[in-house]
Amino acid sequence: MRFPWPLVLLAVACVDQHGPPPPASEFLVAAHDSTFWVTTGEHGVTVRGAPIALARFDGRLYELYVTDDDQSYFEAIMVGQRLYRRDLLTGDSSAVIEDTTVARLSAAYARSHPRARRLEPHEEASADPELYATADIEIIAVHGPYLSYEHHADIGLPDGSELHSIRRGVVDLRNGKAASAATLFGGREAVRALAEARRSFTDGIDSLLASSSEEAQHIGRIVRDLRFDPMSFSISRIGTDPALAFLVPGEGEWALDLAFPMSPIRVEAPAWWDDVRTALPESPKDAGAGDYPTWPAAGQSPAIIARYDSATDIVTLVLRDSAMREWKAAQVPPPVEWLLRLDTPPIDSITRRGLRRAFDEAALYSEDTRIATGERVRTDRLVALHAAAGRIPFISPSSFRLHAH
């Protein structure tokens, strides 16, 4: 999903000389697919936006980013991806997800072509390679230490056949291990949610097969061959409560079209969700007609309210003090996913420097993706391959999407 606003936005709103300045506040807000850093006080309002994803757990902030792993040869375009977490305090990065699909194919290709040489970053590949393999990692959401992602793989073999797959998963950012529903929400809740998901999937197929529409029956027969995978899910939420959203994986020629997303299933909140809930928007009981969510900051002033304007498709963040006076703080694109107060308690100077560095470096990121730049060979090679061979119906260089937080 492309972000139509500037990659890095810095705006200062002047204080109305005829009214009081806005109350002091500082917060991060994740909206659409960017993060905004808002500071207010006697000097006015400062808003800075950047296409970055952040996670917070164990009292620390981390930046999440994806890089390409290009293992291409002249006759074989093979590009995977890695997802990293960067500690904003130390600046250290650790790989959290490493795609193995492309790595395995690259190793096999090297064994069968011992004289072939890996391409250098700026070397061009064949306009009509005999093999291609690409893998994309999309961040779906981040909840505390758990990251939900979607993995796409597209492979074209020398015999002309193609393999495509799509699935979801959850990884623990602290150790890079895959997390099951039972690990996240306990055995009892996992069994209940899995049973409900399987039942919903089966009922959906039965409804399609029983339809009077031949097209629906045809889809039902195709979907019936899909295999439900209890590890293919993402963490979602219903209001401020956690939920599991299963995706029945798609495989084969029409993988992306056949992948079967299911409605979120509410689960009982575990202890680790308490910290997540503080950043989630609530629906205030006294909300006005235009009020969207609110973050009361445990009753502290100022409260932060989001108001959605359907005519402009813009969310306005508003500060409200204890006397019910209001000030506009920022305008961001919907949806607003979470908001983290940096002033209650205030962040330390080291974290602030790391956060500033992360926003500064976001200016080096690609305009169409959240991939940290460096080598842009992947996009160039895929563009050339798509144009010359026309054999990648399910992948586009701009298809990487980031559903942050």
C-alpha cells in the first residue's frame, strides 16, 4: 500500500497569538503505514512523519526494517528478504526472519552450475533467465514483542512451470522464534480458536458448494483442496481485545487469489497484552459524533482524541485538557493503529537520540517500499525480467506493503 504523503514530513504549526499555547505533550502515532512523532508545548506543534515501523517491548523501542538478499546469477534471478530489528538505544541490529526459500534454491543452483558466478550488485542479469525465485516479507502488525507477517514466494522453473505460495506467521522479536496460538494465548484459548476457525472454513466451503451459482460452486471445489494450517495466522484485535486472524495458505498458480483470509476470532487477553492495550485507541463514552478513538493516558491531561473526516479521508489528532479546551495537534492518514505517549513517563536522552536517528535515516528509504536502501538491484532486475519475459503474473517490484503495528 503506497503512502501518498511525503516520505519524511516535518511541520511546525504556529500558536494562535490570541489563545493559550497547547499543553505540553509528546507522542508517537502509527497511522496508515508510517509513524508520526508529535511534540506540543509553548512553542507550538511539531510533527515529523517517516515510513518506519516501530516496536516496543521490555521498556525499549526497536525499529523494524526489511532488506533484500540478492543471490542472483546471470541466468537465475534469485532475491529473498530478511527482516531485522534495530535497538534504538544501542543501534545494534539482529535478523528476526530470514527467508530460506531463495537460499535453498541458490545453493542448489550453485551445485548444479559449478562454473556460474554470483552477480555483483550492479551487474545486469539475463533479459530472459532460465530460473527466477523471489520472496517478500510483509509486516502485518506488531503487538508488543510479537510481529505478524505475511510471506510470499514466487518461483519460475526452467521447464516453464511456476510455483507460488502465500502464508502468514507470528514471530517473537526477542528471539526470532515462531509463535503458535498456544504460546501466545494459552492452550485452552488456542484449541477453542482453532476449532472455531476450522468450523468456519468448512462451513464456508459447504455454503459455496450448496450455492445455486455455478461460479460459487466452482470456487468451492477449488477452495476445498486448500489445507488449513494452524500456524498460518496473524494477531489482530477487536476493539482493544486480542484476536486471531487465520489465513488458509494459497499455493500453486493462483496462490494469491486462493489464499483464504478468515474473520478475526476474539481470544482472552493474556498478561502480556496489558502493555499492548495502553497504546490502543479506546472509544470514549462521551465521544462526539466526529470523535474516532481516544487515548486518555490513564486520566492524565491532556487527553488525545482522533477525529475522522470521511470527506477528506483524514484523521485529525486533537489535544483536550482538563478544562475541555482543545488544540489541533496533527493530521494523519487513517487508520490510526496505536499511540505511544513519550511524556508519561518521559523517554531518556539516549532513546530520544536513537529515535531521531531512525527518523533521519528514513530519508534514505525507498519511496515505494519500507526496504532500507543500499542496493536497488532487486527492483531493477525484476523490472527487466517482468518486461522481457512477462512470466511473473503475481509479483511486482512495488508490491511490498507494510501494515505497521
